[in-house]
Amino acid sequence: MKEKSEVRSQKSEIIEDLAKLLKNKVDAWEIFYSLQKGLSIEAKDGKVDAFKVSSNEGIGLRILRDKKMGFSFTSALSKESLKQLLENAIAASKGVEPDDFLSLPSLQKQTAGELMLLDSSLDKTSEEDKIKKAISLEQSARGFDPRVTKVRKASYGESFFESRLVNSAGIDVKKSATFVTSSIMAVAEDKGDSQMGWDMGMSHFAKDVDVAKIGRDAAKRAVDMLGARTIKTVKCPVVIENIIVGEFLEILAPSFYADNLHKGKSMLLGKKGKKIFKPNVTLWDNGLLPNGWGASEYDGEGIPRQKTCLVDKGVCAGFLYDTYWAKRGGVSSTGNAARSHFKSISAIGISNLYMEKGDADFDGLLQSMGSGLLITNILGAHTANQVTGDFSLGVSGLWVESGRMSYPVRGVAISGNLLELFSRVEVVGGDLRFLGSIGAPSLLIGGMEISGID
């Protein structure tokens, strides 16, 4: 404990020395220190296949001088390196145009409750027990069904993140958080057919990441798809599984960024205050969500995080801002300056973006659909147009008859527009699930064309 305290004291001295060095040399400055260390373990055939330990630490310096911004960073945390860091930042500022909207925020008080971001048990758990988790992940998938013949990349990982941000306007804020992840790809084979199933878990706390369940769920996905067939082109209702809805929200998210709106790179340009979705769709960005993957008291510039309504009962209600774009827009920052590394400055980003869940359970969604397609996997989400919302994606899943899963389907596709898709949501499920910073429930969509075999 004494060693950790001494190290923190040394880092504080370096930050304070840099602050003194900056005095009277620039108009405004911001120092961002971050430390990230972690481990990742991969299991194969009941043994450790890979064991990696990583550590990354350094300081990023942003300065304002004559209405110009300069930035530099270093991982050499010594007093001797500070002068060079400052000189590099000043040199970087000379090559840019002046900008009247550049500024650094001043201190604002935060009244956040307990965010639950730090798992103190990680340091107390032995490496052997962590290795057992990776091996248990693989074994749980293999043991689910004899048709599960292979496992690809059964991984378990942990990381610790710590940061401190200090600026010349009086901000001095810190963050500490732990991150635990586990993922696996299972392969099932039967009668010449081979199918893959994937699943993962993420949390700030190890107790919330159930490796046995993750392994079983991935294996079940693979087994459920054995014997998948194609279908003829049909227009029918669909249920989109929560993790797939989350992928669609990930495509939509940048359209809420103020910089994209200003540059005309948003499908929501000119839509504030207008109805864009069904009234049963509400979207939030909540930087203060307890145990939220992207939660923190303050954002990457030291502005208090907050909960922002983006879509209120189908109506486009708000957008996401950092200090710069808020000043350009004549509004206040929403606390959405995202920053996770000392090697770059902050940029607008989500904290925890999610769709408000409904009341229907998953079986209820299938019953409401009657007959149609349950979409459990999409291919090519990265090809969707983030500016127009247009998409054309390969999908697979399960055909449902009379509210019950009948047989697996593959080799089909869907196309359309993201805004139109969310404007046809008939029922919102109650199974809200987060993967990282994005959460979504399953959705029942009415009348969608499934392109199959003609």
C-alpha cells in the first residue's frame, strides 16, 4: 500500500511541476494523466493458450495560445521530459488557424451518487483463479452439447484505468475504474453442417461476468442454427434480438453528435423537436448510470456527466455536446467529451446510450409476432451509411410459427433505412441488455421485407 501511495505522490509532483512550467507561457492549459493496465487470458483444449499483461501510462498536454490549440503527449514521466512536452505542444499550435471558439471549461460541482465502477476484489484474486475462469468458459461451451466440436478464442480479461485531469481554470478531477470482459465463439457440427455461436459479458465487477453462462449461451446459439435453411422472399413481422438492436443503435449514435450535425454528417439534421420514431421509443445517454460501462463523475474535459434525453417518446429531443461544440452552438455542454487515453484529446462521444425498455418479455414478443423471423445475427453492420441511415445487411435467425421457434434460417438479407426501421417499432421488449456502452431491448418490427430465394 505504501508503494502505491509513493507512486501516486510522484505522479502528482510531475503534474504540479508541469503546471508550474506552464505558468505565463500559454493562455490556458490542460494536463491529462492516464494509467491503464490489465491482463487477457485465452484458453484452448483445457489449457492456457495465451496470457498477456499490458500497461500504458503517460501525460497528454493541451495548450491554448493566441486562440490556437497545441497538443503533445509523452510516456516518459520524468521531470526532464516536461520541458520537451511543453515545447512540442507550443510548436504544434503554430501550424493551425486561430479559432475564437477554443476554450477550456472551469470547475463545476457534481452531485453524482455511487457509480459502482471499481472492483477491489480483482487485486485479491490469484492468477490461477483467473486462468480457471478462461478454462471454465471453454469447458462450459464444449460441455453444452456433443455437437459443439470446436471453440475459438475463449477469452477472459481484466483492466484497471486511472486518470487525473487538471487545467488552468481550476479543474482537478480523478477517475478510477475496473473493467472485466469475457467472450467466446463456439462451433457446432452435425451431418456436414457447421454453425458458429458467439456471446460475451462485460461489467466493472468480476462477479457479474458469469463465464459458465457465457459459454453455454454461445454454444446454444451455434447448436440452434444447425440445419439452417433459406426461405423465399417474404414480407413479415420480425423480432430483432436485443444485441442486434444494440448494433443498430451504434450506427445511429454518431448522428446525435453536435460536430456531425454541424458538418452535415448526421441523419438527424433539422429533426430536433420532430417525431422520428414511434411513441414507444425513448433513448437516453446517461453518464451517471450506476455500473454503466461509460459512467464517470466527469467527462474527458472535467465537465460533470449528466443524463440526456435524445429521443422522447419518438420525438428527437436533444444532442450531445462537448465544450467546443457547445460554445459554437450557443448551448451548454452535455458532459459528452470522451477520452480514454493520454495520446489524444477528447472528442464528442456517448457515455451509456440505451433505449428505454418496455413491458413485454421475450416470449411475449414472439407471441405478439405470431409468424415471422427472429433475427439473431447480422453481417456487415459496418457497411451501413451513418449519414443517411441506409443499410443492406445479411441476417440469420429463427423462423417463428404461432409464437414458437420453428427452424433456423440463414442466407437472407434485409435492407432499408435506420430511421424508418425505428419508426415501425410495434412492441418494445423488457429484456434490456448492455454490451459495453450501448444497451437495448429486443424489438418487434412490423412488415419488413426479407430477401431470400425467389
